Amino acid sequence: MWAFRRASIHIRNRELNSGIARIRSVKSDTAICYSENYNTEIVESHRNLLDASVYSTRSFNASPSSSNSYMNVRTLFSKAGAKSRVERDDDLEDAFSELEAPLGAVGKAASADDIDDLMSESDLYEGESVTTEGDAEKKSFPKTNPHSAFTKAVLGAPIVSVVKVLDQWVKEGNELTKPEVSSTMVNLRKRRMFVKALKMSEWLEHTKLLEFNESNYASRVDLIVKVHGIPKAEEYIKRIPESFRGEIVYRTLLANCVSTGNVKKSEDLFNKMKSLFPITCFSCNQLLLLYKRTDNKKISNVLSLMEKENIKPSYFTYHVLISAKGLSNDISGMEKIVEKMKTEGVEPNTIIQVSLARYYAIAGLKDKAKAVCKEIEGEDITKNRWACGVLLPIYASLRMEDEVERIWKVCQSDLRTKECLAAIEAWGQLKRIEDAESAFDKMMKILKKPTSKHFAALIKIYADHKMLDKGKDLVKRMSESGCSVGPLTWDALVKLYVGAGEVEKADSILEKAMKQKSTKPLCSSFLTILDEYANRGDIHNAEKIFVKIREAGFASRVRPYRSLLYAYINAKAPSYGFRERMKGDNVVPNAALVGLLARTDAFRKSPLDELLE
């Protein structure tokens, strides 16, 4: 079973093909697992990790085991240090992140909704994980109903009036059902209305109109993290009744710790969980995800633990390993993992196939990427319409205009919104702006009520091609349509103005976005501005943006520190106390960052130099 871990010994250091930088990506910070379980269980298939509960009782030690019998396991990623981590790794992590989804639930073939959601901007949607991997295949999940009277009342209520609206609903004698509440919660999360969702959760717990279970408490923990941060969530967990303070609650917190890249807190929590509960594949997968981003060498430690405890790998386990190889451009190692996966009787599902196609495209292996795309497409694309939205951006990244035209022609027979969004992106990659605009116009005709997400798709294209005037006109059009502005729009506007050289204007947009109480900007919005100040060697403004990044809760990642270091390098100034700052945020520098720190050390003056000045 575990022979796949010996598929490759080294993660090779190969320069990636920079020409494939516009592949559609799934940017996701972690697999967020929380629950909304009111008798009827709901799964929103985006960032979930649905894993079988496979039990183990052993301790986990982050340091390598000394057992020779697991030497090959440890060496799978043990040489993934300096030679496999180039300075572009963090950019690649942003651009080609893993598909964190209920892989076990979708199995070999994913549904159209599964793939569509997975291809969506991850920071816009939040998943609902309420069951185990095995159970997911047995459940039928009700669709959310955004048009129900209760949902519309909650969605339309101002944040300060949510409780009053809920009280009035009950006072008027309306029925409050568990499926209705669950559906409303999903819609709030989809719209990133976390403050409102938290208020509703608090109201439900306080009024006791519906009986809370462990999944509901876990959902509350996740919302508290999103609104108030991890420390507040930890305080709340202590107040949860002991009978409901189970593994689901703790693994929700673990997933959030992983999302912040906080290695120490994640490891400490994992070790606390192993003392309270049997180790599960879910928890191990969270560590795999964490180490894939922070330290590939530790991946082998988790695999060793899983083998020792006879924890069966899930689809997500395989996917993390494939993703780690793909991000390092170790195509041979990636292929060997797939081969071993098949020998274990586990066929790559659609999500893994999509990932393989992308990594082949990144590596410039056009024929292999095309072959996988054809497998995804099947014999008749008209019978596999869900694949159109997936294939359009991949074919575009391969510069296969004829294939993009062919797929888009199939789509136009019965236009769907998500396919239009994929077409806009694809035509943007091919620099066919008029075609992207045409796809946008066609999408507008089929939409009853366009949202900022739909406008943001084309704004992003204008930003990528530095078309400021067109971008401004589209923003004006969006404003006139009455769309509410959200994270995707802010991100597109920031990139639009930075691309036009107006970084100060982009900075002011971000400043206004941060004052919104209902949601916060994407991490990429901060990084776009930080990168521009860093390129200018503007330490003052770079540090100012870095403070904002900390306030938004993104400082526990390597990427912001790397960009800030470039500000010091370009200004030819020493970065005093930088290592201590990183340590304070529990950020472990990778090899690329260590190299940058060494470069800033070169600017330090010796005592003699200071005396001579």
C-alpha cells in the first residue's frame, strides 16, 4: 500500500516555465473543516477534507524516526530543502495551490458542481464539512435555497439588526427548521458574511430553539476564527460542554491553524489531539498540507506515522504528494506516485487529473497535458459539459487556441455562468481581449442579477493587460448596476491600479476595503501592493503594508516576509531583527528566505565603518 512513498527519492530543482503563469488556479490557504448539522447534513464542496475516521493511538513526533525500516519513507521529501526550494516557490504556491476538496466523496468522477466549485476563487467560498469520507458517499445533500423567506430576511438584514430580525421571525410565529437554518448558514458563508453568520450562531445557541451538537459547535469555532482569530476560538472551546468537545471541534481549529501556516501551534494542537483522540487521516492530511507549504522534508515523518499506525491514505493524501512534486516541477516523481497509486487499486479521480494536467502545463509538457485533458473530456464533450469550464483555462495556458474555440463553441449552445467566467479567463490568457469582452457580454445577458464576482473576472483581465481606462469604465458600470463590492473586486481593482503604476491609489482602495466589517480583502491584494513597494525599495510603505497584513491575520506565512525582505534588498539596507520578527510570528524560513536574509546581512556595517562615518 505504501510503496508509493518510495516512488521518488529527490525533489529536483528545476526552473519552471514562466510562460505558463496564467493557468487558472485554485488559491486556497487550507482545507477548512467545519460543520452545520441540523439533522440534515450539508456539504458545500469547496475546501472540505472529508476523511475516513481511521484510528491510531500512537504519539506523533515531528522529528524523524530512527528506524531504518522507514528510511525510504523519510527520504521521499527529506532532500526537498535548499535545492528544491527556489525563490519562485512561494509564487507558485499562490498560483498553483492544491485542490482542497472532499476527494473521497467525489471519487473517480466528480459532478459538475464539484468541479465548478473547486475551480472557483477559494477565498470567496467556504466549505461545509459535516461527515466522514465514507459517509459522504452515502448521503444526499439538500441544495441551498437562497430565495426562501427566512434566508432572504437574514441576508438582507444589516449586521447590527440580525438578532432583531431573528427575534421578530420567531415572534411572528414562523417555523424555524434545522434544514432552513443550515441552508441560510451556507448562503452566509458563500457570501463571506461571517460576522452575520456568527451572530446567528450565537443567537441559536443562546435561545436554545434548536439543539446544538458537536458539528454546530465546530462551525461556531470556525466562524470565531474568521471574525476574531484563533485565540478567541481557543477560549470558546473551553466553554463548550465536555460531551460536545470532540474531535470535530479540535480538527476544525487544527485546519484553521494550518490555514495561517502556524507550524508550532499546528504541531502542538496535533499532539494534544493525539492524547485525546485516536489519530485520523484527516489530521495527518492537515499536517501534510502544512509541511508541503513550509517544509517538505517533514512530509516523510507524517507518512511514517501513518504507515506505523496503519492509517489508510485518502485521495487527498495522494493529492498532496502529487501537488508537492508538481510544485517542485519533479514530473518524474509525480508520475511515479500516480503509478504506485494505481498499483494500490486507487484510480486518479477527476480532481487529480485536473491537477496533473496543470502541472504538465506548468512544466511545458504540452503533449502530456493535452493527453490528460482528453481523458477528462471523454469521448463526447457535449455529454461531459462540466468539463468545459475546467478545460478552457488549461487549453489556453497551452496556447491551444483552436481547442479553446472548440470548447467555447460547445458552451454557447447552452450558456452557463461558470463556463463564461472560464472563457473570460481563457481569452485573457490568450490576449484576445475582444473575445473576453464578448464572453462577458453574453454572460450578462443570461444573468438575472450579476454580482461583483462576474465583473471582477473582466476587471482582472484589464488589470493583467494594464488597460486602466477600460477597467475604470467597467467599475463604473458595476457601480451603476448596484453590485456590492467584495474581496474579488477589491483584488481586481488593486491589481488594475498597480499595473497602471498608481500604487498609491491601489493602497487607498485597500485601506477602504479593510474598514469593511463584514469581510476582509484577499491576501493577494496586500501582496500585490507590498511587491510594488518592495520593487521600488520603499521600506517605509512596505512596512506599512506589512502591518496591515498582520492586522488581517496573514503574517504567519512566508510569502509576506519574503516580499518585505526584497524592499530592504532593493533599498540596499540591512534588515535588523528580521529573524526575531519571524520567530515571533512562528514563521519558519525556507531555503529561499534564508538566502535573502544572507543578502541583507551584506548591507550591515562593521563597527569600524560606523566609526569612520
